[in-house]
Amino acid sequence: MATKQPTVNKISTPKKTLLAEVVLQISKAVPALSPLLGEKKFEKRIKKAAKLLIEGIKATEPSKAALTKTAPIQLPVAKKSAPSKKKTVKAVAVKKS
């Protein structure tokens, strides 16, 4: 099975580049289906699956720093708050005239 490598063209949009990369990754992940379905059906189904997967994703060019370094995801930690000081209201005796 000959897989096509995504080429980097200045004309291609980030969305098309993302689609091509997803197609390549899926076709590498499930090569056993290719002989069962046939090459043409396999390619059509892979493209359709890739379109469904990237639907709704805003494709932007990742920065070079993001490609070279991946920072671990830090989950927000709930801070322990000090007990709140409640203002107490003192009852004042009402004078009767």
C-alpha cells in the first residue's frame, strides 16, 4: 500500500494540511482494512472519516516552539481559603419612652 505523504505547499490552507495529516495517520493505523475493502473504497472511507474527525476544528499553523516543546498540562488546583470572618451584629435594647 502506497501512502501519500502530505506535501507542504504555500498555496495549501492549514485546513487541507490538517486533513492530509489525519488521512495519513488513519491509513497507517488501519492498514488491515485496505485488502478487505479494496484500495479505492479504503481511500474514500479514510477521507470521509478524517473530514468527520476534523469537523469543527479551527486549523491554525502551530508555532515552531509548540512543535519542538510540549509542555505538560497543568490542572488548576483549588486554593484553600481562610475561614471567612463573619460580622456579628449586636442586639441593641430598645428604650421605651
